[in-house]
Amino acid sequence: GSTIGIIGGGQLGRMLAMAAARLGYRTVVLEPQADCPAAQVANRQITAAYDDAAALAELAAASAVVTYEFENVPVVSATALAAKVPVYPPARALEVSQDRLAEKNFLNGIGIPTADYCPVDNDGELTAALKKFNGSGILKTRRMGYDGKGQRVFRNMETGGFAGTCEAMGNVPLILESFVAFEREISVIAARGLGGGLAAYDPAENVHRNGILHTSTLPAAIRPETAAVAQAAAAKILTALDYVGIIGVEFFVLADGSLLANEMAPRVHNSGHWTEAAATASQFEQHIRAVAGLPLGSPARHSDCVMENLIGDDILRVPALLAEPDLMLHLYGKAEARPGRKMGHFTRVSRRA
Ligand code: ATP
Ligand code: MG
Ligand code: MG
């Protein structure tokens, strides 16, 4: 079989490499950190920075197609690669999802509503923006945030004392979002194939702990119409970006069942890990199928399930988890269990009648 290039060597790259192997492909991973989770299962690692020109040339030469496992792949790297080899998802998807302002402009531009938002570059702009949002909101770094990092919450009509906030946030471009009183959070994992075909999984209901995804539950406690709206929004995004591969789109569900999009990730997504245990084709297989130009698999869900992340010391639960029936365990091969580090996940499956 031919070789698929993967930029990024974390657990998502690892699971992509496993799915690629199962479909008969070889994989080569570009990742600066040696013995990374993905390199433990890929055929080969190019150990270099994501923007190393020689490494990118080597990756292009070795690969029939290149994909990636994280949204902060330098756009210049994706563009340089794309001159030599197909790169999926397209670089435009990276551009849009790397900057929360560009992302929200894009979503609203194609008719997908988000929370109100306002770019903030200094304490004066923050004061003005908070006034506009009646003193509450979430201030986020526009770039590089994940697991709730780079965020600060303002509540209860705060009207002053903002001096130094932007400096404390690192003097980087920021965005203030209005605070959404959501009833629950859901996400849709969806794929678009090389021929334009679409496949969306059932929405997952997500609960976060300390800013990190804790559980994803299927089915989500939402009406079928709400699920359909979320899936249609994901499909609209995929088509608008001429996308190939898996995308993850997060939504807030309001009390009346309406949705606001929160953010999107141009890659396989933590809230889609349940698919390996309860769907015919996992998100990882689906992504490999899409970027390799194969027909998409079925996203049909055969079981109800709850996926839970193993963070840091949660790894000590492994012996007890192994004793449970109807539980699929997936560990990432990380030697050291640091606080907040994603070590693995498991999915409890309950078959439907
Ligand atoms: P991820 O790890 O999912 O990439 P992130 O660091 O990019 O997370 P967000 O998804 O933007 O951050 O926010 C993290 C969580 O904070 C959300 O899942 C939600 O629970 C809460 N949150 C974010 N924005 C808002 C908002 N505007 N109103 C209310 N809650 C919010
Ligand atoms: Mg995010
Ligand atoms: Mg998020």
C-alpha cells in the first residue's frame, strides 16, 4: 500500500496511524519529540520541527497524501507541502480554526450563529467590550488555546479594574465572547470525502472538568431536530471549506433547543473517541478513508455509550477498568502521568435492544 504522512505525534496521530495500518497503509509521522505516542505505532518518524523545510520536503517525498492531528500546524508548512503533495484537510481550514476571530467571522458568514464577540487588543478595548456585554463574558486568546487554557471569565456586571489584564494574558490578540448560559454542550464529528460525500455521527453530549473534556455521552439528551440542525451546520462548514477529512464542531445548546457554535477543530476530535467502540467506522478510519480517497464508511452508531478521559493519575484506575465487561480501554503509551495530561480513555458500551 502507499504511505500517509501525519503531522503531529500525539495520541490523535497514534490513533490515525493505527487506523491507517488496518486499511493497509504505511505511515510516516513528522514530530520533533522523539518516541512520541504516534511514532510507537507508525512505520517511521521524521524527528524535526513542524516548519523545518528539509523535513517537510522529506515528508512530501515519502507520502502519497499528508494529513495532520492538530490545528496549529503552521499554515506556511501546509501550503509548502500542498505544492508537492495533496494535503487534507485544506490549509484554509487551518487558517480559519487557528484564530477564534477568523473562526467566528467565518461561521457567522455562512449563517451559523455563535456567541456575540469582540476583538480585544488592550485594556481600554476590554473595558468597552465588557460594557457592551453588560459586564460579563469570557476573554480568550485568539490563538493557541486548548483545554480551557488562555481564558478568563468575567461575571456579574464587572465594570472596572481591568488595568493589566491584557498584559497578564500575554499581550497577545484576544477576543471577548458574551457568556452563554447554555443548558448543555454537544459536538458533531463529521466527514467529507474526496468526492464531496458527507457523513455525520450522532452528536455527543460533553461534560468538561477543569477545562478538559471529561465525558462524552451518546445519545445526547437533545431533541432529534436539534441533532439535525447541528449535523446540518457541520455539513455546511465542510462544504464551504471544500473540506476532506474529519472535523469536530462544538455547540452550546440553549434552553429553547437552539444552538450556538463554539469552535471547530479540523481534525479527529476527543469527543469522537467513542466511535471506535460504538460505531461501524471510527472517526479515525473515516478520516483515513477520506484523505486516502476511499469511499466513506458508515457513521451509524450500534450502541449507547459513555467515553471518559483518563487524565494524569486517573491512569491508576486501569486495573479496575480492565475488570469491567463492556468496556473498551485505549491507552496512549505515555510513560509519565503529569497532571492534566491525557493518558488514555475508555468507553463503556451498552447494547441497544
Ligand atoms: P478545547 O480543549 O475544546 O479546544 P478551548 O481551550 O479551545 O477548548 P473553548 O472550547 O472555547 O476552549 O472553551 C472551553 C469551555 O469553556 C467550553 O467547552 C465551555 O464549557 C466554556 N465556554 C467557552 N466559551 C464560552 C462562552 N462564550 N460562554 C459560556 N461558556 C463558555
Ligand atoms: Mg479549542
Ligand atoms: Mg472547546
